[in-house]
Amino acid sequence: MSYLDRAPLPPERKLEALKDAFKEHLEPVKPDPMAEKLLQLDEEVDKFFLPDSIIKPTDRYIYIRDFSKAIGIKLTEKEIHQKLWQGRKRFEGVAEGFDPHTLLEVPKVDWAWDGLWRSSTQNLLVSLPKCGKTTLAIDAIAHWHRGNSEFLGHRFIGKCPKIIIIGTDMALSDWSPLLCRFGLAKKIDDDHIELLDPIVKLFTADTPIHLDRDGLENLVNLAADNVGALWLFDSYSKLTAPLGLQESSAEIAYPMQDLNEYLSPYKATQVIIHHSGKQKGASPVMASRGSTSLTAAVSQIISLKWFNREEDRNDKRILIETEGRSTDVSLLISQESQGFILEGTVEEEIEKQKYNEKLENLTDNQYEVLELITTSSKEGIEITTKDLKEQLGLSSKTALRTCRALVKKSFILERVGSNDKGKISFFKLKP
């Protein structure tokens, strides 16, 4: 029996009696000053993400730097960024989802380039190196600026906006021929070019900008002067390189979230180029290199990959696939000297492949008959078994049997008519 069981005390006094009995053995709990300071710092960071916060995103770094100094904590620039990113993550919390029988307002999807680039938000353009993602973006901008209503079978929405290129991935010597090729710059002499409308700003590897504090503040000032602009970021890995983040870590998405938070008040359409991994047949979401937090942070993902390069080195067709919060797009394109052209849809290519496979399995008679019917159909003429007998030397029975086989294989169509001798079959190419 324990001491408390023997003691004649009411229940509410037993705990206090226990403390008195063993107080000499109990270590006093000393508060941890640093833990208290860090908690105080987190509470201050959390205030930034409240709807009524008066601290602008561009001022958060300065505020936290001074606040932490005031409470006796010395933080590096990276640690301040981490504190801000952690605060945003706490604010976002866990998604609660929707309840049944609740009226839900479905937000309208606004497009810059219908089905491909979302307007006033972030779009991630991913592919392996040398697949043409930067060229595709510049080609699309050039078409839009020239007043073309569509490109690669998809409409541009509205007038081409101002263009800001954050091209830290390439030097001016690489940007120059690309921009001149598509009419977005003109060559003055061997050593000089002039940027043309609609480009209002170009940063290159020679004059780099990054997604650190100074870079973001520079971009905000630029955005304020160019509301509604389209921003091309090339590439994300070069823009975030000085931050020392691991691509495999969820933190790789934090600068992108910062970027969107800074630019979204200015209705910026952002096309962010990023290198993909090497997963064969991967979806656009999984194709992006690094953590999936990167693809989760954006509204639209556009991936480019070689369609059939592994089987045929001469096949230069590129597959465009999108994945986002609307209907996905799947296109086949190829790059010519004048730019990209549409080769068709994947569905059309699959049907073409099936058609060619069926062609390879035709007999000699079937192939000859199909060739003749194809030629005649282009001239608007229907073929009868009598025609086949006269032109190919087939018997009436063989001609009819061959035509019926082609009808069954969905190459041609049969129309039954009549003449003075009775019923007669007419054949033409199936559309």
C-alpha cells in the first residue's frame, strides 16, 4: 500500500501531499529562454499570413530580421527565409475538403493561351534539355504579338501583354539569335541588338537575377510598373541556385510560392521553365525534376518530350502534354526553321499507326483494289466490280470478295444501287 493510500486525505489533497513528501527529490523545471524566444518568433511570423496583416510581403524579411534581433536571436538570411516558409506552411494547414449538399462556387479558368498557359498565375514548363521549351515559349509570344489569333491549334485570349524575360539560364549571346529569329529583337551590327515590343525587360546570365530577397524585391518593383505582364522565367534551377536548396526537398517549392505571393497582386502570368527528370512515359506532374512539391505549387504544368526518338532517331516530333485544373491537352509538334508546327494530336497519330498496320496486312489483290478506289474517290468517282474486272483483270467474284474484305477492314464503303439488270454495288474510300 502506497503512502497516499494510507494517508487519511481527501482526493483533492493527495497530489499536493505527494509533492510535499518528495519535494527534495524533484528538480525545479527551469524555462528554456531560447525555446520561449523561438515560440515568440513563430507567433510573430504567423501574423504575416492573417488577412488583416499590415506587413507587405516585401517587408517581411526586414521585419523578422529586426524582431529577432530585438529578442536576442541572430538569424542568417537562409534561416529567416526558412522561418517565413514554415509560417506559410502552418497557415496553409491541412485541407478540410467540401461537405455534401453544400453549394460550391466553381472558379472560372482564365487562359492566356487556351488550354496551355493559365492567366494571372503560375505555369510550369518542363522538359529535358535541348527539347525546345525556351524556343517554344518565344515562338508562342512572337505569334501572339504579331496578332495571330492562335498557335498550334489553340487560341490566344486577348491582346499580347508586355513581356518580361528573367533569362538567367542563358547569356545574352544565346538570347540574341533566338529573339532576333522570331522578331522580338533586331540586329544593329555584329556587336549590338535592340529589344523590340512587347519585351520591356530582359535579364540574362550576364546580368543575373535570383529568387532571393533582393531579387524578389526587384521583381515586385518591376511588376508594379507592368501590371498584367507575361513573365518568362528560365530556368527555375538557375534562379534558385544561390539559395542552397535541395531539389529533392519540399523546400524547393518555397521560392516559387514566394514569387507567386509577390507577383499575384499585379496579375502576372508566369511561365516558369524547369528541367525534367528522365522517367520514360512519366506524366507532366511526375516528369518535373526534384520534389513533387514543385508541381503541386503551380496551377498548370506543360511537359515536352520526344515522341518516338528512342525507336527512331530521325523522328523529331515532340509531344506536348498538360496537366492542371482543367481539361488536359495532348499535341504532337515539330520544330522547323521558321518555328514550331502542329503535327496533329496523339489520338490522330494512334489512328494513323493502326491504319498503317492494317495496310501492311493486306493481300496483293486488296492493296491494288484499295489503290484504285483511293484514286477514283479523289476524283469523285465510285468503283464497281465491273471496273475492277476491266482495269485489274479480276473476276467478278474475286473483285466482289476483295471489296467486301476491304469494307470489313474499314478502308472503303459500299453503296447498293440498281440498274436495268438489277442490284449493283458501288465502292468508294471511307472518309
